[in-house]
Amino acid sequence: MRELVEMNYLMTEPVVLDDSALTELIGPIARTSYEEGIRHAFDAARESASANAGANRSAASAA
């Protein structure tokens, strides 16, 4: 409960984030649309599932 009181300002006051120092250090950051990001996440999950299924089949046939 004490933590809620301590962190209450995050819920009651706007939080402004500034990435100018990071951009200065590493250069501009490419933006990815939500649609593209979700597509990449699903593609990675499918690849991982396919790789795991292949490994499981190999292990089952070896046993």
C-alpha cells in the first residue's frame, strides 16, 4: 500500500519523456508501425513454433 502512495504521482500527473540524449548518442531511431510490429511478432512466433515442432519430432524419433 505504501508503494501506491509513493507512485501515485505517475497516475495523477502527466509524464513527459524526452529521447533527445539517446537520439544524439545513437542517431535517429526508426519508427515501426503497430501493424508491421505485430506482423513481425507473429512471424517470429510461427518460426519458433515450427522449429520447436521439428526438434520435438527429431527427439521423439530418436527415442
